[in-house]
Amino acid sequence: MNKGLAYFLVAILLVGLAIYLPAVFNGGNSTDPDFYLENSKTYLVREYDYDRSHEQLKKAIAAIRKIEKGLDQESKFILETSIKDLEKVSTEIEERHLIKGDLNGAYAKALDAMTYAEIKVSEHLLEEDHSRAAIIALKYGMLHLRNAAKFSKGDKKGFEKHIYEELDSLIENENMDHDEMKRRLDHMLEELDYLVEEKDTLP
């Protein structure tokens, strides 16, 4: 294969991903919230810089809102649920009376919600028979979970690890029957819904 043709095929693939991964390419990047949330905590915990921490948190909220524009209603609801907690922490930082547990809990919840959105995108892609793009969305979901674990502890952290391992198993078996994959993804959505909405019982 000559170099020109190879570049052309790569370009076609990138265009296809831009069309089929709205959670990743909807005027922003799926990992922007992860980046800003981690920055926000770093500025606060290591540098005691409330202003820069607050600025990074506001950017994270804006990034999530940009991403959710192209998503289904269930994903939007889950993301908005997490944004409410982020806005509470934003007020606490701005007024200089932050409760540390609020920050860690809200930041983990936001990234769990991002994972939920990525899985929903993946299911849509599977329905359209775009298996490769669906797997990429799941890999982004794993990234969000890995970053969420930086803010979580105890049972919640263990539960996030469990979902992470389930996603990893699906990706390793990417040729699995689509109906079986969707069944397993649906269960993970129930588990993430439990985490984000803080329900009393496990799914």
C-alpha cells in the first residue's frame, strides 16, 4: 500500500469516528472534564489556590455541558445529576469553605456519569453495526473510570473497579455477539446509575 493511500484511509477513519462518536467529538474532547477536574483538585490540595481551582472546575462543568448536547435524554439526565454536585462544590470553593468529601464525591460522580454516557454511545454504535467505533467509546469509558478512582474510596472505588474490569473483558472479546454485549452493557448502565444517583440498593 502506498503512503498516499494509507493517509487517505486514516483520514476516512477519523471522519467516521467524528460522525459516530458524539460523546468524544461534539465540539470538544471526551477527556476534557477529566483533565479539568484533576487540575482543580491539584490547585486546591497542593497549592491552596482557590481561584485557579474554581476556574478549572468551571471549565469542567462547561466541558460536560458541551459534550451532553449530542447525547440521548438518559445520558443528559445522568450528567445533569452530577453537575448539581459539581456546582455545589464550586460554591464551596468560591466561598472558601470546602468540604473535602464533597469535592471527591462530586468529581468521582461526574466521571462515573461520563462513563455512563460513553456506554450509551457504544450501544447506539452497536445498533448501527459500527463495532470498532463502539469499542473506542468503551475505552473512553474505562479512562473515565480510572480517573474516577482517583477521587473515590471504599466500596464505591471497588465498584468502579468491578465495572472497569467488566468493560475490559468486553473489549478483549470484541467479536462477542452484539445482543450479548448489549445485555452486559445494560447491566453496567444500571450499576453506574446506582453510583451516580446514590441509590440504596445495588442493581
